[in-house]
Amino acid sequence: MQKFDVLIIGSGPAGKTAAIQAAKLGRQAAIVDGMAGVGGVCVHTGTIPSKTMRETVLNLTGWRERGFYGRAYRVKSDIQAVDLMQRLHLTLQSEVDIQQDHLVRNGVTIVQGFARFVNDQVVEVSTAQGDSVFLSAERFIIAVGTRTYRPDHVPFNGTTVIDSDEVTRMTRLPRTLTVVGAGVVGVEYATIFKTLDINVTLIEERNTMLEFLDQEVLMHFRHEIVDDGLRLQFGQKVKSIRTRKSGTCIVTLESNRAIASDMVLFAAGRVGATDKLGLENVGIEVDERSRLTVNDRFQTSVPHIYACGDVIGFPSLASTALEQGRIAVLDALGEKIYRKPEYFPYGIYAVPEMSSVGMSEEEVIERKIPYEIGLVQLRETSRGRVMGLNSGIMKAIFSNKSRRLLGVHIVGEGATELIHIGQAVLTLKGTLDYFLENAFNYPTLAEAYKVAALHAHNRMMALES
């Protein structure tokens, strides 16, 4: 039986970072993963595939150039599933190779197979060859991520009724698509497929979506996607999903309204991939979504077993998982840990993309903070005109009293890149004056920060006069 200082189950962002951090501290670290290659759900079916597909769609459709050449402009007129998958598979293989190289170069032992706790010191790993390998460790980190929620009443078949993990295995593109679930995943895929000129209906049983975002920015986003032809069916629960002999899918709502389409993408949530870990053998319980509960140091109820990444729930971001993995392993190995980041950005890679950091206007109002807003149309910046943008906004919120930046919310091209300027200023407790007194490259979309600050400053001055 091989023994390690720390054994990590799962090689996604949290697991990979934890393993490399342990190795750099001179500890014996092993990582166990049951997928065909390292990287976890993030690389194989989640983050990287969906973002690669989005980029491919934007390139092949010529979406970014339509501001100049019109809505009919296309780079490739007849886009097929194979066009999307070709770039997808090349990207994924490259990502797996790079991540495996990082682990090997740092001396991390990689064990391919599925891990199950025998007791709180030993796991049994079932390999693809049908063998069992037993590994022991003084400390464990569970970073298995999540899997798609697949309720029994949904007739998944992998072709016409699919979940979000199966999008990467599509062999044909539908002419019409129904997406069930307006969470981040559902919204991203609904807008990506709509960009391919597929008729898409997005169904959500709630009356809203993405409630954690600033509502004014979300309203702008909803206007954009509806204007692009995406149909929203909110406030109604799905009663049934069935497939006719012809292959047509019928989604029936509780109102008895029926929606027909070539394909149904069920994206109504994810659950922790913990069912086969043997947690009952170590006395660790899961919540109703099979997720683990941890303290602020990412310890589970068993002190030497830690958990991080999507398996512990909110915020379920690859970016935060990277930091959680590092903090968890530092604490597990008795090393000095650093404070978790106070501000982390959300990135939603829909079409158009959205990103947010800090407080929304609703949160500022709830806290009764006197505030002012700077709002900028990205098309009004010089760079926006060069790019041919006809939509997109940046909203910056400042304290009226201290002038500190409180939050930044962006919808439009480059949102997920632009947000990091706001994140840095927030973290360093910067004020409106930083934007007023510093120069930005011209022309750039980043110039929108200065314009937003000027707008907010002028309003503040009007209040004082």
C-alpha cells in the first residue's frame, strides 16, 4: 500500500492546485481521478468545452462583425456540429496535456481510477482495467466537483434529450431547441445556440433568472437576448418531456402549453459527485444536493478530510476553486494560510457575456449606503465604435460619502476581461479618484471606467452645488 502526505480526489481546478501546492512544499502528493485525463469536469465537459464552443460559434458566425456588415453577415454559411467539435477536441486535448505536464513536473503521483473511502485513512481505487489499488494518506482533499442533475422523469437518450455534459458529444445541430433551466449553464448554451440561428426557447419555473446579478444590468441583458430572437418562458414548471416516433420532442408545461422542438437540453442544476465516495465509511454526510459542508478552512466534519471546489456549493466558480484548493492544502499540511479573497468576479459566458464584482445596486440599497452610479454605453467609447459595437453597458457604483468603488457590473463584449480592473480597485479600497486621475490606453474598452467615474463625479458635484 502506497502512503502519501496528502491524497486529493479529483483533478479539476481545486484538486490540481492543491496537489501542486503540496508538491512545492516538498510533500508526497497523489491525485486520483476517474476521467480519461486530468482536468476534471472543468476541462472535459464544463468550463473549457462551453467556452471553446462559444468562441467557435462567434468566429464562424461572424457575430462580432455584424455591427458593421449587418445581421446577415456570416463567415461560414453552413455550420455543422463537426465544425464545432473539431476545435473543441483540439482545445481539450491540449488542455489535458498541459495540466498533466504541470502535475508530472511537480512530482505529483497521478492515479487513474475511482476512489472510495475504506476508512478515514485508506481509499480503494478501482481502475479501468478492473483492478483495485489501495492508497493511504494522513490527509485527504475531496475535489470531485459536480455532475448534471438527471431526474428520473426526464427521458434522456443522448441524442434528442440531453444534459449539458452531452453537448460536447453532439453529432448534429438541431433546427429548434428547448432549454430547460435558466441558470448560468442554461443561459450560456441557450444564447450560444441562438447565435447559430437556431430557434431557442428557454424555460424557467421561476419568474426571474440569475438573481445574484445587478438587476439593471440583467434587464439590459434580457432585452438583448429577446431582441436577438430568444424566446423566454418563465414562471411555469415543466410537467413532462416526451419524444415522438418522428423524433420531435414535446415539452409540456403545467399550464398544459406544449412546446415542440428537435432537441431538449435539460440544464436545471447540478449535484455533488459524491455518491460513490463511500462517505458513510468515514461519517461524512451530504446535503440534499449531495454537496459537502465545510468550515472557513475547508475542513469537513472529519478534521483531516477537506473539501473544496464545486462539491461544496457556492460560488461554484473555477476561479474560486483554484484558491480554495491552495488554502485547503496549506491548512491541511500545517502551513500558514492566507485570507480568502474578499472580492471575486462572476463571469457568465453567454452571448453577450456578463461579469460582476462587488455589490449590486440592490445590495447597496439594502445596506443603506448613500451612493452614486456611473453608467456607460460601450458603443459610445471610441474603441466600441472601432469594434462596431451596438450594445453593452458598464455600471460602476460609488459611495457618496467615501467615494470608494462599491461594485462594477458589465454586459457586453469583453466584460469578463474588463471586470478585473474593477476587482483590483475594489480589493485595494480605491476610490472614484483613481479613475479620474489616471490615464487609460486610447482607444480601449477600459476607457469606460473613466467615463463612468466622470458621470458619477458630475452627479456628486450637482448634489453639492
